[in-house]
Amino acid sequence: MEQSNLIAEAINLTLFGMGFVFLFLTLLVFVTKLMSIIIQRMSQQAQDDDTHHDDNLSLKDELDEETKFVIEQAIKMHRGA
């Protein structure tokens, strides 16, 4: 009698433990998907804002010829050419 009661308690504890882990992992999956959707929307809005900002660049934001030359020389030195 004592042995069957002990086995019943072990099965009961196992089922509750596995059920809790299953619910926790399911909740974790849904929260992760929700966070992914939110981040995608935020990054899409940021890209849209950047696109509108790039249309309004002025000439002083572009690189001048001397800066381009210095960058090209630095790249050549780095590559060892």
C-alpha cells in the first residue's frame, strides 16, 4: 500500500513538473515571437526615417575630394598594396 502511494505521488509530481515546464516554454516562445515582431516594426520605422533623411542631404554632408583621396590611400596601406 505504501509503495503504490509513493509511486502515485511520484507520477503526480512528474506530471505537474512537466506541465509547468511545458507552459513556461510555450510562454517563452510566444513572448520571444512578440518581441521579434516589435523589434522588426521598430527597425522598419527607423529605416523609413533614415530613407526620408537621406533624401534631404546637403552638399556639405558629402565627402570632398581630399577626404576621398585620404581614405583610398589608407585602404591601400592597410591592404599592403
